[in-house]
Amino acid sequence: MEKKVSIILIFVATLFCIGCGLVSYTGPITGDKVSIYQYRREVYVAKHPELFADEQTKIRVCEGQVWIGMSKSDLKVVMGLWSYPEINRTVTSYGVFEQVVYNGSYYYFEDGKLTAWQN
């Protein structure tokens, strides 16, 4: 019983440290100490370099930046999303317009490229 309690306490303490940023990660792309979120983005970019247009895009994604002209897939990686919570889509003769809603922010895409965002 004592051993079980000790293991649980160690587990809880580890989760606390990770959540507080007391555990640091070295990014595989930047080589810097980074947050868990940036570490996850860097690991994804390192594993899938073919998905990103150029080095500047890789750096922006790793740093969690949002920029005009980014693709929806870049936004997914930046936000750490596996799927979009909500997409409102409008198809017209001028193109496809989408509004991605995530965590109280709105991201507007025209033909797959980010044209504006609102938070």
C-alpha cells in the first residue's frame, strides 16, 4: 500500500512539474530549451518536413506564430489540434470561404489560405 501511494505521489508531482514548466525540453529543430507545446510542434515539423513550404514556415510553426497566408494544416500544428472544433464553410463562384472557430478565436480562410483572424 505504501509503495502504491509513493508511486501516485511521484506521478502527481511529475504532472505538476510538467504543467508548471519546471521540466524543460530541448527542441529538436532550434536546439533551445522550449515549452512542452513548442517541443511538440518541433517534433512534428522534424518528423514531417515535407508538409511545410520552406524553412521560414517551419520556424514560424515551431514558434507557434499565426500569419496571413498560412495554410489550414499549418494552423492545426500551431494550435496543437488533431481536428478543428468547428468549421463554417461557404462556397461561392468566387471561391471557398471557411471560418475556423477555436478557443474563442475566429480564423478566416479563402481557398485554403488564412486571410484574417479575430480574437
